[in-house]
Amino acid sequence: MRDEYSPPAAPVADQLDYGDVKIFSPQGRFGRIRYLAHSFWVSSLIYAVGVLIVVSLGLAADEVTEGTASAIIMIPLIVVTFIFTIKRCHDFNASGWWSVLVLIPLVNLLFVFIPGNAGANRFGKKPPPNTLLLWLGGLALPLTFMAGVLAAIALPAYQDYTARAQVGESMNVSTPVRQTMAAFAQDNGWPTEADLEELGLSEPVDSVYAILYAHADTGVVEIVMKGAPPNAQSVANGTILLTPYIEERVLRYRCASDDIEPRFLPKSCQ
């Protein structure tokens, strides 16, 4: 039996120094980690539930219902964001009206960096110490943001690299075609349709990323890039013309394209 006169298990001061945390109430205070953590966990939950509702109701099927689908996710997200930001303002003894700054890019980072009051203020006692779950959520949000920034930088660069590689590979495939036609032209002139058949070039050459056509009487090699996939969208269905010309008694090919940006073409084509 517990002795009613025995001292409490925890110091009374410790029990009274922290305020109650009511997540969805604008009353009370949120520290920086708690603010980030709840923003991450609750926002993720809203997105997940919102997507399930949108998919189950088929609201994303056409443009008419896109606004409804967005509202299902964005309205609760905005409400929760303001509630959390008001509590964050209270933590450094500022009015909740300052929460409107959360709508301003970069300025809203103030709510992440301004420290809260060490003790009680006019909005209540300080929030309880952060748990492991709060630390994980608090770190997850900035890490997710950084990953998004890195992806926004790296993904376009990778897509450009992929597009250039696909064009380069298609140009390499055209090399034996050009060499065959050039060797024939040295003694016989440009091959006719009949000559192309004998050379095995009367039919299009199908490669991984493009289809090549050898044109009779002109020596032109036409490279038609395939659609996306397998090609990157930036070069899909584009056409490259390789036109022969003679320079210092050497047969060369001039490369040009009207529908593929120069940055995706080899240096010889730019």
C-alpha cells in the first residue's frame, strides 16, 4: 500500500513546468522540433487520406473535378499549417496573427529558426521535452526538403545527359551506313535505289533509339528518333539529317536538325 505521506515519484516542479499539448488547438505552444515534426507527420497523413478519397471517388478522372480533388487535400492542409504556426508564434511570445508570414517564401523560415522562450510566457507554459518520435519527424521534414531540392537540380541534368547519350548512340549507329555509302560513291557516285538494295540499305535500319533511312541519289542519311519511351521526351520523334559534302577532297557529313535542340546534338551538329 502506498504511503499517503510519501513524497511524489517526480518532483512537483517538473510536473508543473510544462503546458498541455493539444495538437489541433491554436492554444498553447509548439517548439521548433515539435512544429517541424507535427507539420511532417500530419501533412503526410492528410496527403495519404486525401489521395485515398480522391482515388476512391474518382475525382481525378477529368479536369472538371480537379479543383475538388485539390480542395480535399489543400483546405485541411492550410488549416493545420496555420494552427501549428500560431502555436509556434506563441512559443516566442508573439501574437498568432504573425502566422500569416508562413505564406511568404523564405520569410516563413523564421518559424524554424526563432527559439522559444525558456520558461512560461503570456501564452502558457513551455511545451514538454521532445520525444524520439518528434526528433525523427522534425529532422525528416528538412531532409525531405533538401532531397527535393537536390532532385530538382539533378533530375533535369540527368534527363539532358540521357537525351544526349541517346542521340549520340543513334549517330554511332549511322556510322557504318555513311561509310558504306561513301565508299560506294567514290567509284560509282551516289547509290540509286537498286544500289541501296545491293548494299543492304534499301530497308530502314532499326536501332534501339532511332530508325535510320539511307536516301538514294543524294547520300543523305536520315535519323528519326523513336518516341518516348524509350527516348527522353526532349529528343523523342526528332529528326537529324546527315548531308554529305566534300571538303579538301574528303567526303564529310554535315549534321542538322530542325526539331531537336542544339544542346542535345553532338558538337559536330551545333
